[in-house]
Amino acid sequence: MTPYLDLTLADLRRVLDVDLAGPFLCGQRAARRMIRQARAVGEAAVRDLLNGSRRHVAGPRRVLR
């Protein structure tokens, strides 16, 4: 580990990229995936209703009858 007084600005930027940008980018990717999955569930519910199905999708893993 580098002592605080010996850190360069480049070192600080590398630490910030890992500690701040990394979680931010992972969160963005996860949010996009969740939105796609929610759309798929919503589209399936509409398709079921249009086809006369009596089941209603309450979530990605739970079906209410």
C-alpha cells in the first residue's frame, strides 16, 4: 500500500475509478436488465389477457389464478 503522501493524482484517479465508477456502471447495467425483464413480464400479461387467459402475472416467478 502506498503511503498517503506518496500518492499521485493518477493513483487517486485509479482508486476513484474502481471505487466509484465501477459500482455506478454495474448498477446501470443491472437496472437496464431489470427494465427489460419487467417489460417481458408486462408483455406476457397483456398477451395472456388478449388471448382470453384467466391467469394474471403478478411477478416474474409468481402467477395468480
